[in-house]
Amino acid sequence: MCIRDSVQMDARQMDFESGSFDCIVDKGTLDAILCGEGSTTSASKMLSEVYRVLNNKGVYLMISYGQPEHRLCYLEKPAQFDWSIVTHTIPKPTINTSLSLSNEDKDSPSVHYIYVCKRNPGGRKPDIQKD
């Protein structure tokens, strides 16, 4: 499937057919969901939907500020997801500016994490089916 126009929908209940995508790129979506009410349930629903709409060789690419010890617990669920996960660490881009940083910004890690989740071909089929 090739989408040329943007679409808006709830990542916890997507309108796409199962197996529609080769790749899904997430830049902060799971991070944002984990900041909201009912975050654990919402994160689980979103990841189940991501897994469902990926084809059997699909890749979920998540770019996050969340450290592996805080993100892998959502991704490494063999009963739900049959994928291999590789984590990469990259430095955050910096800009030169005269703006002062808050104490919170000064203490934040200076890296982003990229989680590459590849579905295992012929592996487990998603339980969630769309009507």
C-alpha cells in the first residue's frame, strides 16, 4: 500500500487491512502515548495494531527518547509479537544557540534510541482482526 495523502486516526484502532504495510516509522508516537492516561493499556493496543497492519516481513522502526530498559518491556512480548528487535543508539542533533536550558533539559540523555522490530516470516499471526 502506498499512501500519498496523510490520514488521521487512532493508532490504537487503525482502519487499515491486516498486512497492509512493509514498514511503519514511529517518531515519538509511543513516547507520547506513554505520557497519557491509561498508558500501559494504550501502548499495548497501539503495538498490537502496528503488528497487525505489518505484512509478514514487515519492519516497525521506532525512534524514541525512551531508554531500552523502559521500552523493550513493551516490545518483547513473545506471546503477542513474533519479531526480532535490534536497538541502535544515536547522538541527538545539537544546535548552537544562546538560549538557556532548563535543569530538566540539562539532565536528559544526549541520545535517541532506534528500535528496529522485524517480523519473522511465517511467524505468529496477529490475534486482532478488523471488521
